[in-house]
Amino acid sequence: NCTDNFWIGFDDISVYENSTVDMGITSILSPNNNTGCQLSANESVTILLFNYSGTAVSNFPVSYAINGGTPISETVAATVAPASYYDYTFTQTADLSTLDYYTITANVNVTNDVDAGNNNITHHVASTDANITVEVQADNQSGQSWEIVTTSGDTIFKHGSYQWDVDSTYTVCVIANDCYTFNWHGGGSNTVTVSYNGTQVDQTN
């Protein structure tokens, strides 16, 4: 019975020690396109692990595979404390020197893991020789989105719905010899500028 206050009442509280085993992967940190589109023949693969368990976990297997190829398997010898993150860099690097769009899938496999739903993660990265930059000044209607699609119908990048009054710029790595379609979804009054390798090719309002 209060006004202009946020409150919560607790009852029937139980405190217990979590004794389950649950190690998961939250993200693949590298390789990425943060510093450019062209990748090398010796790219480090780093995954971010999180120990959801109530006990420490050590000496467990992890692996990664590129475009569905043969997995690279290694063992994390470190001890990861409960409720803690740990980033692991594989000894075996990845050859991403060929111009292409790559899908990297990583896996962690701990004995008696109670939740297999967080054991795998997929990451997309490109090794390319060109880029498309999209600058959007969205209006106050929100909900607009866009995507870049290849001639074969593959979506290489998709931006979800914008909120209102947003000004943002995204750079998408593309292969120079391919053709692409830029699709804008949603109405309203927006300024959308598309550039290829720094040269403006289209602008709509």
C-alpha cells in the first residue's frame, strides 16, 4: 500500500549449495573483423567459457570447427572457479586467408554436465577484400531494419529493428567479385546512406 515506490516482499526463502556441473560457452572472441576484413592464415581462435557449476572445473575438452570441417580438439588444463569466466585460446590456429564467409562452431564437453544447451556456440566471420558501409539516421517510428543479400540468396548481414531517433554506422565485409542487394524494411522518414569501399553509392530519405 505505497505510492511512487518500488518494493518487493520475500517469503519461504531456501538457501542451498549448488553441486551440479555445468560449463558453457558464452561467445567466440576471435577471430573477428573488428580491425579489418582481410584475415590471415594464422588466426587465433579464442572462446569465452563460463562455469555455471557450484564447483570448480578443470581438465576438460573443448573444440572448434570451421564450415563444418574436422574439429580441432584440445584440453583446458586450467581450473575455472564457480560463477567465473575464462577465455581459452586454442594452440591450433585457423587458416582464414582464402576470401570467404566462415562459420566457426565451438564446443565444450564436461563429464556429467547437466545442461547441454550452453555447450555449443556459432560465430560468423569474413575474410574479404571489400566492404559496404551503411549509415542510418532513423526517425521516431522505430522498427526499421535492413539486410545485405548475395546473388545466391544468402544473407551475409542482417540488422534488427532500430529504436527511435538512432544515428548509427555499420561496416560489412564483402568479396569484391560478388554482387549484393541491400534491402531496407520499414517505413517512416529515414536517411539511409550506402557506401562501397568508402564511396557513396546510394542515399534515400
